[in-house]
Amino acid sequence: MPKLIAANWKMYKTLAEAETTARELAATLASRIPAGREVLVCPVFVHLPALARTLQGADIRLGAQDLYPAKEGAFTGEVAPRQLLDVGCTYALVGHSERRHVLGESDAFVAQKTAFGLGEGLQIILCIGETLDERRAGQLETVLARQITSAVARIPQDGAARLTIAYEPVWAIGTGEVATLEDIHAAHAVVRRLLAESLGEAGRSVRILYGGSVKPDNAGAILGLDNVDGVLVGGASLEASSFSKIVLA
Ligand code: PGA
């Protein structure tokens, strides 16, 4: 599996700005993406169709930041997986810490989204991670186990092949606070073990990304760790110059 270098643009950029960044990224990375690396950009929903056109021909995937777990229906304001696939998305994030902690999404709802999105054929990046209080209370493993077990218990049989986990300690997101390499190494080993316990052999090939203040100057070391199969980047993905340095790190 190639290492996945994913940009989460969150609720940033006008359409013109998003198109400019995507064009710069495509130009900077043209024929330079190292073998064994896959690049993904996740803008806001409303920019997806335009960015699918901008990125046509570039070796850069497009992803959504969320999905709603139903085929269609009376769900005002929501977007279904098949609508995402229809506009050129192949990936979707699910359970990002901002959705869990700012918008109050439960493990059960995140589990539903994970299973449904995989069933519809999307590649799902399931985000997990502990808060600072949970880490200080020694609950790292309990929290990761709860988040992983609840979500993977319901995935379709062939779903593991399209599942990626993003381990993002909540206290390291957007704070400039990076987990140490030891912290990342230890947490990813726990995630790998939990995946093997719940998915068996298939759990060994699920990619595990690290996220939380990844920057051009720490990406290389993080990507070199065991069980780190990519990174999910917020702040440092907003400029094509810094995100492409991470892709090439
Ligand atoms: P950050 O965000 O890189 O700005 O810490 C990461 C994320 O929220 O996915």
C-alpha cells in the first residue's frame, strides 16, 4: 500500500483560492510524486466538483470531509456517499475530532458513517484520538479501543480493504503541539494491535496515518516510523508549497 499524504482543508478558502492552491499543487507535484506515495486533498463539499475538474489529469485524489450514512432522503444539509462518488470523490474523512468534539458526534454515529461509506464504495479515513485529559488519565488505549472496536465491528466484509485509520491526538491538532516520535510510535503500535484483534489478517494491511501539527520539518521523521502509513495534514496543507514539501519529505 502506498503511504497516503492527505490534506484536510477544513472550512478554509474561497472557491478561487481552493482552485489556485490545487493548480499550484498539481504543477509542483507533476511527475514528482515519489513511488509509494499517494496524495489526497479534502476541501469543503461545495468545492468538490470544481476541484475534480482542476485536478483532472493530476495524480491527486479528491476526498470529502464527512458524509451522511444513507443512500438519499430527507436529511437537510447532508451529503450522501453516492453523491460524493458522483462528483469525483474517492475518499471521505469520518469522525474527525472537530466533528466529535465541536459538533458532538458519538462513536455510534461515526461507526454508522464508516460502515455505510465503505459499503457504498468510498475509501474511508476513520479519525480517532484521545484528548489531553484522557491521555493524562492513562486512558489512551481504552479510548482508541473504544473508537476502533465500535467502528470496525459493523463494516462490510470487503470493507477493510478500503479503510484507513488516522490517529490524531486531539491535543496536537491545530495547536503546533506535536506528539513526540515515541508517542506516535507507541500509539500506532496500539492501533495496529487493535486492528489485528478486530479484523484479523485484514487488520494488518489497514493504513494508519498520523495527524496533528505535521509540518514540512517533522514529516520525514514521522513518515519513517513503523506503522506510520501516511499523514493527515491540516494547517500545513493550506499552502501548496508547504504541503508539497510534506509529500516529498
Ligand atoms: P493540523 O490538523 O495539521 O492543523 O494539526 C490536522 C487535522 O485536523 O487533521
